Amino acid sequence: RSLAKGSPEDAMQLVQESVQSAKEAVAMDVKDCHSWYCLGNAYLSLYFQVSASEPAHLHAALKAYQNSDGTSKNPDVHFNRAMVHRYLEDYQ
């Protein structure tokens, strides 16, 4: 999906709202893999929207993907987690 056309500030606010919404979803049910996956995606979007030089967002995305990994049958979780490792240059 793409964000609505608008100013960069509007786009950043939408991404920050998505992080907040995903956090609320996780708080409602910490065992829901899909909520953790959405939180990971939101943090990954925040990394690219705000500053691609801030690894804290990547680490937050990685933690969310790891929490989603337990019973998830979604292959995108594994792919996105691998991409976060790539952006962190963690090739182990």
C-alpha cells in the first residue's frame, strides 16, 4: 500500500500513527502474531520514513518480527526479518 499524496510531514505523521495503532493492537493481545507482524512493518516503515540512519527502529522491527515468528505461518515474517538483518548488516 502507499500513503496518501501529501507533504512529507503528513506522511511521517501517518507512519507514526501506524506505529501507535500497532502498539495498541499488541497491547490488546500479546499472543496475536499478526499484531506483532504489523508492528514490525510499522517500525520498518518508520525507519525509512524518518531516518535510514537510525538503527533503533530496525531493532524494534526485528524484536516485533521475532515475537510474531512463534506460530506464524506467514512467510513474509521470515522475509522481512531477513531484510532487517540485511539493513543492520548482520550477516551471521
